[in-house]
Amino acid sequence: MGILNHFIYLHGFASSPHSAKARDIGDSFAQIQTHLTIPDLNAGDFSHLTITRQITQVAAEFPDDSTPVTLIGSSLGGLTAAHLGQKYPQVQSIVLLAPAFGFLSH
């Protein structure tokens, strides 16, 4: 049996895959024996953090087949998830945790 869905958690601005929220969500997925990918959206260089780069980085995490993707995005990760959902039909579900809509205008 193949993977029914590919789950990706996108952390927020000034956060990381090692934050308490990311660890808690990762632990919850582990308890139900479901793989969760948590990329480092800072990509090691906080000064080059852009939505465009994050979109490209996360899209590279999508499976090569037509496996549906569920994105869980917190804060700036939620904004990135929304953009990915608009651009890629493979994104079937999005869970937004306090998305940073309007972030750029602030």
C-alpha cells in the first residue's frame, strides 16, 4: 500500500524545525505512525528569507507522483502554504495556524 497523503509542516518567521510547536506536531504525527516533513525554511541564511524561495524549496519536497500533499503552516509558513495551494494542484489540503496574511503590508 502506498502513501495516501504527504504531510509537510511549515514553521513561522524566526522559527525553525526545532521549535516547540514543530517538535510537538512532529511527535503527534509519530504517535499515529504518519510521516511528517519539516523543512528548514530559513535555509541556513535568515537574510535571504523570501516567500518565493520558500515556495520553491517546499515544492521540491512534493512527491514526484500525484500523491496529494497536505500543508500545515504556522504564521509566515501559513502564508507560504496558501501561495503553494494556489500554485500547485497537488496541494489537496491546507491547515493554517495563525497565518501571516497581510505580513508584507506591515
